[in-house]
Amino acid sequence: MSKDVVAKKIKTQKLFVGEVVSDKMDKTVVVTTTRTVKHPVFGKVLKKTKKYKVHDPLQQAHVGDVVEFFEGRPVSKTKYMYLARIIERVGSDIIIKQDLE
């Protein structure tokens, strides 16, 4: 077989965005994602939330932060998501105001 025929299939990772609601565990944060769904019969728009346990080995995410995470191999029974990056930190503008004074 030639190299042209054999091609590796590259899996693109789906990124999720959510807000950290708990950081009390060691190297783990609990993140909620919210999505809107239209009810199939009644047509009412509903908000659905789901909680994920996200692996954060450097313990850099805290409660209130907006983070981006992705699915990977399982770390434990309920933890299979990994932290990609922190999009928005809570309280960062407070630190800036203190520095200006």
C-alpha cells in the first residue's frame, strides 16, 4: 500500500463552555453548561443545565470563572473532561482597580 491510500483519521475535539460552580475538590472543578431547547409538543423554550467534573491539574480555575473544556480519556469514574483554557476570570477587574489606587 502506498502512503497516499493510508490516511490517518484526525478526530476534531468538541469544545464546551461553562461556568465553574465548585472548586473544593483536589485537581477537579465542577462546571455547568446551559443550553436552550424547544419542547417538542408545547413549543415552550426551556433551559437545560448539565454539570461536568473537569480535570484541572494546575488548580487555576475558581468559582465564577468561565472556562472551555473538552472530552478525553476517563480520569476516574465520573471525570472524563479536561480543562482547555480559562476564558474569563471573576474579580480580575477588582485587582486592576486596587493597583490603580
